[in-house]
Amino acid sequence: MNNKITGNIHSVETFGTVDGPGIRFVIFMQGCPMRCLYCHNPDTWSFGNNKQTTVDELLEKYESVKEFHKNGGITVTGGEPLCQIDFVTELFKQAKSKNIHTALDTSGILFDENNTGKFDELIKYIDLVLLDIKHIDEAEHKKLTGHSNKNVLDFAKYLSSNNIPLWIRHVVVPDITYKEEYLIKLGDFLKTLKNIKALDILPYHTMGIAKYKELGIEYPLKNIPAAEKEDAIKARDIILNAIYNKQN
Ligand code: SF4
């Protein structure tokens, strides 16, 4: 057991209902190299010093509320949790030894197909990955996040070839991702994967704006309206039709 490793944790939510199956203990890790224009957690970006937390401390906290999580488990999110991959691996390893369901919510941006050693270790202890594909188009992904989507798509393929159950997440943003050509392209990519268990298409919302104000950062999408629930439903249909080769 590695009791020495510590994690830089932003916060913990003991009763999460949207980040994986059942009711979940959700751990928000600090630090993210991406700068998604619609990010609603800009307070997790910095790698600054939060309280360093051990795996044991987190699992003790989980144990104290585990009655709520019978059909759930632990989800690690962020920020980008894989900035602290050694900590997440140790946490999931300990969690699996206690039969706790483990889910990782990630952008996949840190994956490197030429250097998978740490990922090979991590996936031994993962029950589910929630992979957020921000934009299927390479150039648009760069505009939206500041980074290429190559690692993200490589990570999806890697998870598929290792049979790790995958929930795909995608945010529908008016004028940015909400275009038929992109949604079809996304569906065309997803149909090459064999491990998808769910497709979570979420309408872009503007609830993060207050955090930007607090942090003194200008909100980048102030001219883009929130998407409607119906937009997300339509987008999901287009993606599913592309997956199943139907006419849109
Ligand atoms: S990857 Fe997540 S935490 Fe990082 S900037 Fe994008 S939305 Fe925000």
C-alpha cells in the first residue's frame, strides 16, 4: 500500500447523481492544462496548493457515507484528474480492493499512444471511463480548448481495444459544436469504438459565469446563448443516426 502519495484535491461531493451510475462520491482534482471556452470549473485550472490529501483520508470519508452509494461508487473528475495519474491509480487500486465501483471522468488530453505505461496500470482498476470529447474537428478543437484532439481520440481507441466501458460526453454549444457536419463526424468516429455504454449529450449552460467574475477572468463565450434541452436531444439523434448509418 502506498500511503505516502498525496493528491491535490479541489473538493468532494458526497451525493453526486450525474457522474456515473447510481449515487456517487465525486472527487474533483485540482489542475487542468486545457482552457475550454465553456468550462464551468475555471477554479480547478491552477495547479496551486490546495490541501494535500491521502488515499486513506478519501476512502475513510467515502466509508463514512457509503450507505448512500450502494449502487454507485467513486468518480474522479476535475480539472483534469490525469494530471495526477499516480494518485488516481493508487486511489482506484485501493477502492477496487474494497469492491468499490470506480469511474474516471477525463478529457483524455494527457494520453500518449507512444507512452502508455501509466495508463496500462491505471485501467487495471477502472470500471468506467466518462470521456468528454469536446470537438470532433481537429481545428475547431484547438480553437475551443487550446489543444489538438489527437490524444483524446487516441485515448478512446485505446480504451476500446482494452474493452474498458466508456460513456461518451459531448456538450452542444450553439455555433461551435452544434452543427450537423460535426455531429455526423462524431457519430462516424464513435461507431468505430466497441466499448460505448452510454452517450451523454449535454446542452451548454452559462452557470459558470459567476465563477469567472469571482476569479476576475473575462467570460469567453458571452455572446453565445445557452443551448436548449431540445438541441441536445436533436444533436444526439444526429449522432445516433450516423452511428447506425441512417439518413439524417
Ligand atoms: S477539461 Fe474540463 S476542467 Fe479543463 S478546461 Fe475543459 S471543461 Fe474545464
